Amino acid sequence: MNALAQEIAAMIAADGPISLERFMTLALLHPQLGYYRTRRPIGAEGDFITAPEIHQMFGELIGLWAVEVWQQMGEPSPFLLVELGPGRGTLMADLLRAAKVRPAFLQAAHIHLVEASEALMDVQRETLAGARITWHRAIEDIPDGPAIIIANEFFDALPIRQYVSTGQGLCERVVGLDAAGELCFGLAPTGAPASSHAAQGAIIEVGAAAQAAMRTLAARLASMPGALLAIDYGYAQPGAGDTLQALQKHQPDDPLRAPGEADLTSHVDFAALTRAAQAEGAAVYGPVSQGKFLARLGIFERAAMLKRNAAEAQAAAIDAALARLALPGPESGPNASMAELFKVLAIISPDLPTPPGFDRIAGQDPGQDQ
């Protein structure tokens, strides 16, 4: 056992098994030993790679999306340009470079980053050197005002609870100790009957933390002008199954083996996020697949433009990046496609028109569209 596993084991020995949600919170955010407190997880030398790290086209298109939404908002000045979980700052850097097409956007933007990792904050300072940035630990700390909020692979990192349908009713999947004192999964009765729609043994995931975060953001957008763009891997329709995964050095790992040393994530339930946002009065667009969204924003045209003066190796790299980001393909392996697995959701103030890349909401007045 590593130091964090020993601490969690001692906690369980004293007080009993803990929920998966509690385990994930400790593994990721323990003040001294948590994954995001101690690691630089993104990139070839880290544990996983994100879309902005694959190619500049991704962040550039998000930048142009943000400029157009800002124009739809009436070009407020100042406004908050917010990124949740900004990683190494690559997306924001590419976004700001693309936004130079509208200098007034950059002059009006006040950049705010929500980041829990001191190690990643240091990287962001290097990547975004020269930019005026305010950092926050939590979304609740973002100040009031018109805002454009970008959340790329943010919701998947929030802890979940898991429940199992059994012959004795619904049980919660918890983390306890086996006979040898090692961390293991177990079941704790909840007293609730099992769903008649779920097969025995089916695992049901509940992302309460993600839904709470969405409610906070949507309530803000229902009362203040703005938009949230959420991009993540997950499913558009409710389903059942175990999507908890651990990654270390780009390889799958046992989630309980070495807490704090591997990234822990789960697939995002976009239907639940949609319900949470709508309950707060915000307008919801999508989800659409990442491939369709990027195609609508012009990624194929941007790739062709970049290839015009590119050397053969550079052109091949652009084609490979385009395939991963926007073309259907295998969803696992070293060159897995993000096109279908990743979804894009827009949450906006109810009086704003349809944002770029999305279909008009059924029943919406066509006059509202721009």
C-alpha cells in the first residue's frame, strides 16, 4: 500500500466502508497526497492526453466559437472568460490566439481559471505567460457578470456513486477492506428496492457532484448573460454499466491499487446534466458528437488551410489529428477516435440565440436565430 492507501485503510478500519464518491474525492483531491495535488497528468509524459494537446485546431475552433457567442451576447465589456479544469493551459492559449481576429473580444475578456492542482497552475502560468489571469479553487468562487465558460474534460473527473441491482434490493458499491487488510469493493444495502428495469447485477452510476456543479452553473446562466460549453466523453441516453476507469502512464490500472497515483474518471451522463440545467431555467443545446460539432465549426477547412504550406510530415500529423478529433474510428487504443465517444453540450442564457455548432431547439422562434 502507498501512503494514501494506508490512510484510507485506517479510516475504513475505524469507521467502516466508504462510498466510491468519497474514495474518488480522496484519491484525486487529498490535500497532500491526492492525484491532482501532486501530479502533472497531461501529455506524453503524464497519464492521459486531451483534445487540445492533440492539435491546435481544437482550441482555435473553440476560440472562434467563443467570439461568436460573445457577439450574440451583445459584446459585453468587460466579461469573464472562464475555463474549468484548464489542464496545461493549451486550450486557452489556442483560444486566445484565434480570438485575435476580434481584438475587442480580447480587450473585454477577463480570464478566470478554475483549478484544484497547484502543479498544473504552475504549468498554466508558463503556457499563458503575459496573460492576466485569476485562479479559483471552485466554480462557486467565480465572480458575477457576463461569462463564457469552457469545460473540456471537466465533468468526467468529478466523483460518482455506484449502485448494484441485487436480489436483496439496491445496494451501494463501497470501498472496504478484504481479509488481508487490502482495499476492495463491496456492497452495502440501501433499503431501496431494485429497479424492475435493471437486470440483476447491473451497475447504476449517479454523478451527484457533476449534477450539483451543473445546477450551480446553469442557475448563474439563467440569471446572468452567458454560455457554458461542456465537452466530455460519455453517453447521451441513460444507461447502466461500470464506467469507472483508472489510467496511469496511458495504460488502464486498478482503481484501488495505488490511490493518488492514477487518474480516476467515469463517463458523463449527459441526460442527467441536461435535466439539471433545465431545472435551473437555462437553455440546453445538444449533446452532439464532438465530430459533428467540430465539422460544423470548420475543422476540415482549417486542416486544409494548415496543410497548404505544410511539409509532408506536418501534413501527415494534421491528418492524424483530424482523424482522432473528428472522424469515426476505434474508441480505444493509442490512436482512439474522440469523434463519437465525446459529446458537446451548450448551456446558455434563455434569451440568447442558438449557439454555433448546434441545432435549433424544437419550437424555438426562427427569428431568435442568428
